[in-house]
Amino acid sequence: MTTRGDTLRLATRGSDLALRQAATVRDALASRRLAVELTEVETTGDQIRDELIHRLGKTGAFVRSLDEKVIAGELDAAVHSMKDMPTERPDELVVAGVPERAAAGDALVTPDGVELDELPEGATVGTSSLRRRAQLLAERPDLTVEPLRGNVDTRIEKLLAPTIQREHQERHEAEQERKEHAGAEDSDYEFPYEQDVEEWFNGLAELERRAMEREPDVEYDAIVLAQAGLDRAGLSHHVGTTELDPSRFVPAPGQGALAVTAVDGDLAEDIKDRIDHRRTRVETTVERTILAELGGGCVAPIGVYATLEGGVVHTNVRVLSRDGDEEVRVGRDLPAERHVSAAVDLAAELADRGADDLIAEAKRDAGAADDDAATAREEEEDA
């Protein structure tokens, strides 16, 4: 191997979620007798935090900076969220390892666990993902879908802020009223809470305290995040989550999976031997092959979800217009022994059935509307 001594230098972004993901890869390699040193790398996407990815000219704003370090030999390998990765990559770079996938689907996140059908008419849902926006509008055209940026913690804070701030105000007013009635012999006032404001505040989690300090521009009734990101960040218990059926709300290709990139050679083979998960490798290869063949990149709402069972890869594909009014949708069982060529054939069928037209329209819309809800930090920061 071409590592420094016996330690593999593994590149990662510095966000909390990215570090958690990289740590799972480090631990998996360590359990197979390979020492790993994590190295944080600031990326283009981190530097331009609120820019839409399509303004950068191509996908992978959070990926390229890490892989450049690997190609240059400054670091040995890099960890990425699979769905962030461009379908095109330098010839000398390979996906060396694909660990076992976490949950692939999306989750509807609300302060109190309300399901999608239970959201009120015209409810405001936060996401900056084209795919999530289009699928939400296809299911509930009445919804108002607003952009939502930031890492997973930030987005949950934005969701929780209005609810927590209202509760704080109500508790404060109740405490003031209790003080006004204190000492009055004829008062029948009953304080409606078990804790006073200070005790309640001291019991809040750190994330909830940060939400108290936010001044949100938009009050969201719900937001949509990758279930894997919530799980890896350990945040599910702070909010109510409802898993969205991935056969209906088809995830982004590779969602929930991690990829370890390295220069093609002995080290890449060593990483593959140690941590590669065959089922996940097959499923994500099908998904990303279809995406690459369709050529939608980051400007079209495309969901692809594949599951390997025995000798068959069950594959669902959903290509939508940006407003969710039109779509091409196919479910197909592909033979596992030739899953790559079968995925290419399925993509060609989708194109013939109108997916090409929807993608071309999405590309035109992306060029004409900078303020549209294009794929932003959303799809690159939540697993």
C-alpha cells in the first residue's frame, strides 16, 4: 500500500455529519487491522455555504476538493456520501470501498410527528432538493415548498425554533400571571406547568437551546431529510419523524450509502477487500448507472432506488418535472448477473418514454431561474 507508514490518511469534510460518517469507515478499517488517520478538508461547497450547487457549474462541490487531495498524493483516500458524487470522475480515481448501506429513504420531520397526509392545507415544507420538492408537490400540490439550507442540525433548529419560542413565551406569560396572583387570598389561579421557565430551559437539549436563539425567516410545518443523516447524526429523538415509503418517494441514487475513493491500484484493492459490501455495491451501481445514462446531474428531479434480492435487482425510477406535474415512472426487476447493462437498457427505455424531455426542460428552467429551489446544500449535507 502507498500509505504513510502503516496509517491510511483518510480525507473528510469537517461537518459533524461528515466526521461521523468518516468515523464509521475508520472504525470498519480498524476492525480489519488497518490504522486510519482522519484529515479534515475544507471544500468549495463549505466555502460557499448558501450558493446553489448549479451555480458552481457542475455537481460535486463537496466532493472535488477531497478527491483532488487524493489524486495529488497528499492523502490516501476520501469518504463521501454516495449521492453527492458526480457520475463522472477522473480516470485514475476509483470507488475503492462501498460499506453496507444505511437507510436509503427520506423522512418527513415535524415538531410532533405529523404524517404527510395530516399536514394542514397549504402547509409549508422545507427542502432545497429538486427531487424532494417535485415528489412532495406531486403528492400534495397544495403544499408550499420553501428552500431550506444548512447542515442537518441547522435545518432541525430552523424547524423547531418557532415552536420552542412560542412555548417559552407561553411559559413566561404564565409565570408572570402566577406572580401577579401570588399572595392574593381569593385567587384561584393554577399554574399550568410542572416546571418554571428556568427549570424547563435547563432541561432542553443543546440543539433546542440553539433553536431558541434563531430568528427564522420561514416558519416550517415540516422539513424533509435523509433518514440516514438523521440516524447518523443522532437527532431523531429531538423531533417527530415519519419514514417516507421509498417506492413512492424514490430516493436520490446512492442515498444512505458511503463511498471511499482512492487512486486505482493496490491500496484501492486493499480497501475493497476490507470493507466492500457486495449488495450495496450492486444496488448503488444500478442507481448511479441509470443517473449517468439519463444525464440529469443536479438540475433534474430524479429518484432511483434499487434493492438486491437473490438474483434480481428490484429497481424503481421516478423522473419528474420540476413542479411535479409530469413524470415518467418505471419499476423493473433487473438480472443481477448483468445489472450494469440492464441498468443502461432501463435508462434508454426511460429516455424513450419521455424522461429525456423532462430532463431537458429541467435544464432550461435551471438556466433561467437562479432563485428556483434547485439542488443545493440540501442534497450534499444530509447523507
